[in-house]
Amino acid sequence: MQILKKIANSPMIANYHKMWPYVKPYRVRALLAVLITIPIGSFDALTAWILKPYMDIVLVEKQAMAVSLMPLVIVLGSALQSLCNYGAVYLNTWVGQKITIDLKMDLYRKLLFKDASFFDHTSSGEVIMNFNTCAESACSGLLSNVKLFTTRFFSSVSLICVLFWNSWQLSIVALFFMFIALYPLTTVRKKIKQLMNKQIGGISAITTHYNETFSGNRIIASYNLHGHEEQRFFKDLKDMFHVQMKMVQKTGMLSPLIHFIVSLGIAGAIWLGSYLIVTGEITSGNFVSFIAALLMLYTPMKGIGASYTAVQMSFIMMEKVFGILDSIPSVRNIDNPVPLKKIHKRIEYKNVSFEYTANKPVLKDVSADIEIGKMYAFVGNSGGGKTTFVNLLPRFYDITKGELLIDGIPVQNIDLHDLRENIAIVFQDNFLFSGTIKDNILLGKTDYSEEDLKKAIKNACLDEFLNTLEKGLDTEIGERGILLSGGQKQRVAIARAFMKNAPVVILDEATSALDNKSEAIVQQAIDNLMKDRTVLVIAHRLSTVKNADKIFVINQGRIVESGSHEELLKKGGEYASLYEMQFKKKTS
């Protein structure tokens, strides 16, 4: 009973149970694929069983009729087995691909709603491995294991029946050694699980190298990093090699050990079988049929150690997949969130603190009152907490302490979709998707008019640039917008903000990476965007925030000064020092 409970609670059974909702829509074909394995597995027993009458009738009694009949049975059985094998492979592949698609879609949905902190701490290689490769391996492993298990099950049951039909004494000897041979497999899984996780980590690291080389190819070339990157890549390959060799050390003896134990079983059966023939308890046909069935039963076991690692890897992949699907993002809606159609009055930061890493605060007890319809600027030294401050508003992260309120409602209580619909963001380095300029302006938006689109393009100062392009809005811009300049990317991002038409706009150093000419054009587009909106500007160049209704100076996680441009200059504090420093740079 305890053994049955242990099996029922095993990770393998639990994972198959979790996989059932994905199999259920295709259960008819999946069941048919399993049923087809019955004749595939049973044919081995037919071949072994037919050897008894063949030996006794043809070779001993010299009856010629059976000579032509028995080969015909084998040929017909083999043809049926081949057809069933093809059907099983086809159905398994069909079901497997359908399950993989559904599983990948659920994983991708999970990835889409992961919070910013997840992407801060997860490499691209880990994302590809956990959200794509693991799903492939889990599904292919599941189906190949099911096909292998069902085929082997029906084959083993039918072969064991042939064994007992020929001799129960020999069968007991054979099965005794079979169970001894399988025992080592029960002790290996725990030993290799840690190594398998390291192997998965190694694959992730290698994938990350490829992604970084693709994205950072110009940095590699300009800084002559070819040798450096080669060494880093080789180090990860070497680490992977050591993990794989340790895996061989842990599992490499399985196949030889099983092979040896199986050989003992065969030797024992031959020794006892010879005795039973001499004593007349079995015929020569019984013995030949028994040995054939035994060899068919034992042969897959000899190589089971080699495939055991792959089988266990598929189980670990499955555990990872369902671990991801069961995970809950830290930034999410509460039950019954408050809808937010429009921000009417104000945004309040009340004694807000935030930390990315425990006990290392980035913002410390900051407070700010932001009225709707005004412009607010955030300036200060790099790393002071400006970007973090505004990133808390759309809930890229949740605050650690204090309160962040919109019209008196805690931001955590507001429907996340509604909250972000009310905020448009233009980053310093805006991400553009592969596709056309139009695709990147609309971002899937369908409820728009051509007039709205033309207006957004004009206000973003994109019209003149688009007129120089043969395909205009339908121009392909390449992966990450590689075919556009920095200023052109920013104007596309501003145009998408116009199309979103959100009442609150966040500008995160939107012009700091541009040259003077590009900055002037983009600044004009930004000025158009800021009209009649609540604007939060993170600025490095203080000349761009002179007209702000209020300026907050943030250094070392605290708001050290606040006021208008003129008020802060009169104070002669940190803002005045920053302004004077930049003014001197321009005049020198």
C-alpha cells in the first residue's frame, strides 16, 4: 500500500495529471494512438509463440505444411505492425504538436504578464529555455514516453504470458533477474536531478551568448571584443562539458550493469531449461520459444540506461513548465479591482519607499503631490532614483512602504489595465518591433481613424521624414528598428503616444541621447505631446524643464528640493549648482 501511495504522489504522476487538461481536447486521437500500440507490442509475443509449434511440428515431426504457413503469419503480422507503427507515430506527432501549441500559448501569456523585476533578473537564454525549449521537451518527452511505455507494456505482458505458457519455472527465474536489473534505476533520479538543472542552466547561458552576440555585434566589433567573447563562450561550453561528463559518471554504469544482470538471467534460464528438457518437463519447442520471448523482453532493458537520462530530462522539463504555469506575478490585480476611466484630480506619493533588493532602498520616504493638467520635472544625479520614482506610477514595480494614490485610491487597488491605459510613456531608448512604421505607431490599435493617424504623425514631426520614404508608413524597419536613427525612433514613439491619447505622459530622458539637430525636432514633437496633458519629465538637460510647473530634485533616493525653475535658482541649492554647471559647459 505504501508503495502505491508513493507512486501516486510521485512527480511523474503529478505532472501527467497536470498535463491532462492539455491532452483532453485531443483525447480521442490520443487514445487511438495508445490503442494502436497494442498490436505493435503484441506482435513480438506472436513471433516468439510461433516458434514452439514450428520447432515441434516442423523440425521434430517433419510436417511440411507448417513450413509455408508460419512464415506467412510472420509476414502478415509484420505488415500489420508496420502500419500500426506509422499510425502511432502520425497520431502521436499530431497530438504532440497540438499540445505543444496550447502549452506554449499559456507559457507566452504567462511571460507577457511577468512583472519588470522578473526581466531584471532573468537572461534572454533563460526565457527561451524555460518558455520555449522546456515546453518542446516536455511534450515530446511525454508522448514518446507514453508510446514507449504502452508499447513496452503490451509487449512485456504478452511476452510474459508466452514465458509462463512455455514454463512457469523458467519464468520465475527470468522475472527475478528482470526486477533486479531494473532496481538501480530507482536510485539514480535523485543523484542526477541537480546535474540536469545545471545542464539546463548551461544551455540557457549558451543561448544568452548567441543573443548578446546578435544584439551587441557593433560593440563587439568597435571594442575588438572577439577574443574576450570567445573566451567567455568557451568557458560556458567547458562548464557544460564537465556537467555532461558527471552525468555519464552517474548514469554510465547503468547499461553495463543491467546488461550483466540480464546475461545472468539468460544464463540461468538456459541452465534450468536444459535440465527441464532432459527431464522431459518441457519440449525443445517450449525452450526455443521461451528463449526468444526472453531475449525480446530483455533486449530493451539492456539499453535502458542510455535512454534513462533523456526520459528524466523530459520529466524535469515538465516540472519546470508547470512551475512556471503555477507561478503568480508579484504585480497583479487584486480581487475586484477598482475601474479607472480617467484621472480627475491628483496623483499623490505619500512617504513612499522602494527597494529592488532587500534592505537596499532606492527611494526613501519621498512625498509628492501631482495635480492633473500640469507639468512636473524630475532632475538630479544619475542613479538618484528619478526613473524609479515614475516607474512606480504604472506599477512596473510595487512600492515597499508608504502610499501611492490616484484620486485617493491606492494604485494597487486600481485595475492594472485601466491604470496603464491612462499613461503613455516615451523612454530614452524606445523599443520598436519588427514590422512597419505604421505597425509600431498603432501597436495593434484598430479603433482609429485615418485622420487621427495623420494628426499623430504631424504632431510627432514625422511627416517630412515619411515623405522621403518610397513606402512611407509601410516601410519595414527591421528588428528593434535597426534601420531608423535615434531621432526617428523617438518620433515614432511619440506618434504612438499621440495615438494612445492618454491623459498622463511620462517622458524618461527622451532627448538625452540625441544630437542637437535631432533634439530640436524631437523637442518640438514633445512640446506638441505635452499640450493639455499631465506630464512627468525625467530630464538630464535642465534647459528642457524651465517651463515645468514644479521641479523635484531627487538625489540618493530622497527629494532634496522642489519648486519652480526661478524658485530653485533663487535658493542657490543643488538645482542651482546643476544648472550653473550645465550653463558653464555650454558657454565654455
